[in-house]
Amino acid sequence: MFFIVLVIGLAGMAPPAHANVFHALGNIIGGVLQLPIQILTGTFGGPPVIGTIGGALSGTVQGIGMVLGGTMELAGDGFELAKTAAPYVLPFLF
């Protein structure tokens, strides 16, 4: 019974802030790599010329979306981390 209560309690908890930062950085890095990945996938997965052009377009759109999403997520999480760390850092600044 205790185990069930523990699992339900942990499931409702938010992930730590640093986990969101790593997720945001993963989105940014993945977004940068989307263009070459999609070009190679389009080239080898379909007709070479049309697949390359389609992969370039798809990789550009997906890459921009992932980089922008990761940047916005990182900005929001950075604010949360700064808000959490401020009580510990501010006494050393004054």
C-alpha cells in the first residue's frame, strides 16, 4: 500500500528544473542537426533530386521549429532556475 501511495505522489511531481534545461538543449542540438539528417534521409529514401530538395525543405522547417522551441523553453527554465538560486547567490553579491 505504501508503494502505491509513493508512486502516485511521485507521478504528480514536476520534473526538476535541470531536466527541462537538458531537454531544451537537446531540442536545440537536434534542431541544428535536422537539416543534414533530413537531406540524407530524403536522398537515400526516395528519388535523389526530389528527395534531396524535399529533405532540405523539411529539415529547414523542422530545424527552425526545434531551435525556436528549445530556445523559448531554455529561456523560461533559465528564469525558473535563477529564481530558485537567487536566495543562495544574492547574499554573496552584497
